[in-house]
Amino acid sequence: MNELNQMSKEDNVLETPDGDEKRRAVEPMPAHGSESLQTEHNRQELITVGETVRIDKWRVIIEKAWGKTIEDVINLGRLLNQAKAELGVNYKELEKRLSFSPGKITMLTRIADHAVLSNPNNSSKLPFGYNTLYQLSLVQDQILEEKIKTGDITPKLTLSEAKTLRMQSEGQSSSNVKDQAVPSYDVGKIRISVVTDLSSFQDELHQLIAKYQGSMSYSTNDNSIAEYHRKRLHTQASNEVKTLDSGIIRKISALDEVILYLLDKNTQKTKGTGTERKFSHIKPRFLPPNHPRYSDVNKLLKKDDIDLMGIEQWSRQNNIPNSLINPSEINSDVYVWYLVQQITDKNPNRMAKKRLEDIATDCIAENIKELAQTQLAAIKRFEGYQGLKNAPT
């Protein structure tokens, strides 16, 4: 194992584990009748051998503490707080050496300091993800405790659901202010240059609104950040589909259009979903030969009588995801991007959004479930501020 610190032959040079050289903290002789010419900034830049040892010991302890449970997240935040208290001004140097960002450190320490989230009695009822926990830390304590008791908050809670709960909490806080007849004032419009980190921007904006007990609504016009965000998501999804597609999208599109037609509430109803779907209780309805997609699906199934049962059987045999397959069974990233593309279109497919929500909740394949959750949270980012109406377009 490498030593944490080594002194070089030059007595005033310190070699750190990163291979960087830093001058030892040696106070220069002060001028006659004056303070040292060395500035406070330079003092903080100089790190002694003992301080570097302490910093690196904390770095090792903290990075080894990263785990997979809610208790690990709380413990990590507490270790960061302890390190800050012990290291003082040198804590900033520790932040630079850690493998995670200052933003993540802020989230972890807030979670650890939160009375409800750090309560051991609540551990088994909370999600693990630090992003999700951070959103919950912004919810009013009383609301958070109630949601835990009622089972609305569980280990399966998604990031998008936590953000919705936070916005509901902020909206309720705003409503309470109105109920108390506290005057409120219009501030004006906000216009910004395009930002690359929309998540941080939105979080900071919501924190500002909560701090001043205000309210807000998102614009949805053509020049709004919500529209910019939609276009960017749609372009990303379209590019992913082009990259990943091996002819599967045309099949999915054709089958979904036919499935939608055969499932029309005015033609027939089905019971169950996916492997539990039953079609035997109704008289089979076949796709008419004059349907625009009949030829495409006929070539795929290689049969003239096209019905839901036949489509589902063929889809399973050929591993083609579509709306007949149970969301828990989906194992195709291109299908998730296809749904995102449909949802973010100028004329969005509402059924596609419900489908993506089901995959984000029920999918067994963790990588697909995580992808669906991430994209769903992005889609919902500017859908509106919970408890408030969207601004007129």
C-alpha cells in the first residue's frame, strides 16, 4: 500500500498521493512593525504534512463507506459532517479529493441532518437513491411523516414521484400562506439563457420559491424553456432510436397501431395484461384487409386472420415489445426510447406515456427500469408546478 505522504529530499516540499507537490506551511518573517506579507488565501493553499495525512485518512474512510442501503447513505452524510467539523478550512481540500461532486456532498449531508429521513424507524420504508432522498428532504416534515405512515412512500418510490411530492408540499405551503391572508406580490417574468444543467436550475428555482413562500407556473409557449426541453428530449430519443434500431421500430409501430384498433373500446374489451391476458371470453375480432396496416402485419405474422392473440404469440416468439407485452417483461432499450419519442412528439401519444410509467414501475430488468425512470423524470420536468395552473401559452 502506498504511504499517505512522503517527504522529499527538499525539506520544504511535500509529495501527496496524487503526485502533486505542495509547499509546506512555513511562515515568512514579518516586516518590521507589520503583519506577515503572506495573504490569508495563500495560507489556506499551504497544507502541512499532518493536515494532508488527516485529509487523506478522511477521504479513504468516506469513500469506503459508500454502500447500498439507506443506513449507508445516512452514515456517509454524517461522516462528511464529522470531517467538516474536524478539518475546518481544509475541508475544501477534502472535497476536491473525493470521487463525488460538491453537489452530491450537499445532498448527502442534508439527508443525514434530516430528522425524519435519519430516523432508524423509517429506514425500511424509504427509497435508497440519494437523489430521491434529497427530494424528500425538501418536503415538509409533517407531510413526509404522514406519507410514510400511509404507505405512499415506499422503497419503490421513484425520483419523479419524489419530485411531485416535493412540489405538492411547496404548493400546500403556498396555499397555507394564502389562507392566512398574507399579501403576495407579482414579481415579473424571468428569462434566462439556455442552461446545460436543467435539473440544478429547477431545484434552485423551487428552493427560492419555497424560501419566500411564493408560487409560480411554467410557461409552455414556443419560446419557453419547457418547449426547449421537449425538443431536446425528442431529438435525443430520435437519435437513440436511429442508433439502436435494427428494423424493430417499424414492426413495433405497425403492431401498436393494429393493437390500438383491435382494442378500441367500441369493438372489444380484454381482461388482464401480458401473460394474464385472456381473449377466449369474447368473439375474436380480426383486422379487416382494408386496414392501412393490414399488409405490413400480414407479412410479419404470415397469416390472413390477424387478431390480438395471434399478434401476442408472434411478438413473444420474435421478442418484439409492444403494448400487449406485460411491462414487467420488457427488456428492450430501443422500445423505451421509442416511447420517449412518441411522448415528446409535437402531437404526443398519451398511451405511450402510461406505458412508460408502467415500465418504470414494474419492469424486472433493472437497466430498462432505470432508463424508463430517468426518461420519465425528464419528461415530467416542466409539466407544471403541482397545485398551480400552467401559465397561458
